[in-house]
Amino acid sequence: MTRWNRTFKLTPLAALLLASSAFATNGYFPHGYGIRAKGMGGASVAMTEDSMGGANNPAGMVWVGSRLDVGMDLFSPRRDATRSDAGFPTLNGSVDSQSKTFLVPEFGYNRMLGSDMSLGVTVYGNGGMNTNYPQGDFNCGGGPANMLCGSGNLGVDLMQLIVAPTLSYKLNSQHSVGASLLLGFQQFKAYGLQAFDNAPGFPAFTGAPGSVTNNGYAHSNGVGIRLGYLGRLSDSLTVGAAFAPKMNMSRFEEYKGLFADNGDFDIPSHYTIGLAFTPTPAVTVALDYQRINYSGVGSVGNPSSVQAPLGAPGGPGFGWKDINVVKLGVQWRATSSWTLRAGYNRGDNPVHGEDVTFNILAPGVMKQHYTGGFSWAMSASDEISGSLMLAPRQSVAGSSLFNAVLGPGAGGNETVRMRQTAIGLAWSHKF
């Protein structure tokens, strides 16, 4: 076990985050970081509301003062998959993922070092994918099987945890910059994929048999950086920007026969730009644009139809496309004690029909999110905040990969679907 693995396993908050791995909203990234931002559709890059700057914009931390933020999201994704019109009728059927409720903690701490500099840390789940389908009533010719012709339950569990020490500095009374060191940890397991592990009666899908499925949890570490800028251009207009290049992660050795490039699963580059407009002291409107470059990670972005073995350099992936996300939020300070929020988050769907079979495992198909939230100042130093997110059902359909394996029309068509709800609560304390 590496020193980093031991460190994360001994951190109670990290352990809680590791147990909560289904965050897929904008692809597999969350729609927002921090309960306040989640109530505003995720809009945050030009806001200075809490100590979640390591996840949103490091430059904002120097404006929030010395504080502690601790929160928890109860996240409920409902996912199902269906196959129909298969030439082999025993391949037809529908299954619902059994894992439906997850707790997603968050933590932020910031300390002012004088009036122009702050040092803090943000701990957050960067994203994840989780499915757990029962075996169902499928039969692939050799007896009972799950939807992808393996045995037993079918699914994956991916979690990405980031610990982000953050330094933020005011250049002057209007502008600040910041940087977060991103200490990344991943864990992953897959099960029920025996048909892709060079099983008898199936093609030789992988170049590394025995490293595809049912190997328990694998772990991966990496280091990255997030850079940020925030500018208060006037009393009513603030702009912000943040960028994180691709984070290179160590390989999932136990699954080097599944993920492209011998088990490589890096965290994609992403950036956000946005503004916050305050037409009156009581009202703020925030608008963010985010770009997530999933195609830069082969195991995520390579098409599933690539003519190469699973796990090979440049081998098949989930076929996810780069996505654009727009986040719009409104905040109203109704009284000295109460603040109300509402928001809308609209993102592209990274999953297309030609890759639907692989994405039975990872149906990150969501596009729209409607949000609301509040904060209640109990005293000058303590505050409670809440958020709600509703994402209506989204689906993607396409031709089954089994049509190419078993013959034209043999696998029919497949559809994956998901809808989501989330309720969050956080406590904040100012020092």
C-alpha cells in the first residue's frame, strides 16, 4: 500500500467520500461544488460565498475570510437499461440499478494570513460512476447471464476524491489570483464482465485476460493544479475564471485489461469562466460557462468501436464527447437572516447512441438540472444552508454492440436512462 493510500484511508472524511461514488450529473462531474453553489445551478466561479474555492475558483478564497464549511448531500440517481428487438429473444429485457441513494460529504477551511492572503483546504468528490444491475432473466446461449452476458450482478464503482490545499492572494482591492494543489485519489471496481474477459464462446476482447472484471477495488493516485482569477470590476460586476489541466493518475493495474492504455484513467482537463452581477445589494445573478474535455482521456473518450483489444494503447473506451455546461443562478438576500437561491444547469450529453452498450455501465446522460436553496444565519458566526436538485429523466438509445459480435440484428437495440434528485445541508462557522 502506498503512503498516499494509507493517508487517505486514515482520514475519516476521505473514508466517507470513498463510500459515496455516484455523482454523475455533467458527465461524471457534479453539477456544482458546495451546498450554496448547488442551490444556484452550480454557478460559482465569480462568487465568494464559502471555502469551496479549491473546487471552484482558488482566487475567491481570499475574499471569504476565515471560516469552516461542512456539508452533506443525499444524492439519488435512478438508472435503468433495456434491450429490445434482439434476434436472440433471450437477450431482451430490462434491469434497474439497485444502488439508489448515496451520501456525498464536502469540507472546506480557510484562514486569512493578513488582509491580502489566505491559506485553506477544500476536500471534495470530483465525480464518479456507479451502477449495480441484478443478473435478471437474460440468457446468452450458455445459461442464465446478466445483461452483458457475464455471470452475477453487473456494474462498476468509480470514485474520484480531491484534497486541494489552496493559496489565494489579493493583487489589489479589486483583483485576486489563487492556486490549488490537487491531490487526487481514485478507486474503481468492475464486476459481471466475464464475457469481455476472453470467455469461451466469445471473441478475444482483451489483451490482458484476468484484468477485466471481478478483481475488487483498485486504487490510483495523482497530482494536479487549479489556477484561478477573480476581478471585482465594479460594485455590481465580478468576473472569475479557473482552469485545471488534465491530471495524470497512476494506472488501475487490476483493470489494465479493461481501460485503454493499460488501465489508465486520468482526470480530464476542464475550465470555467463566469460573472456575478449584483443590480441591488439584495440580489445577485451568476452565470458560468464550463468546458469538460472528456475526449482527452482515452479510457473515457475513445469510441467503443475502436478495432483494438480492451486495455491496449488507444483501445476502446466509453466514447464520451467533450461537453459544454451553462450554469445560471440567482441569490436573494430576503432578510438579514435569510438568503434564497434558485438555479438552472444545462450540459451537453457526452454519451451517443453508437456507444450505448459500454455506457450501460456508466449512463452519464443527464442534461438539465433545476435547483433551489437557502441559507439561514443563526448568529453572526454560524449559518445553515440547504439545497435541492431535480434532474428529469434523460435517455440514449442505439444499436447493441452484440450485433457486431453475434451477427447483424442478433443484439437488437439498447437504451439507457437516468433521473436524479439531491438534497443537501451544510453548516458554516466564521472565525
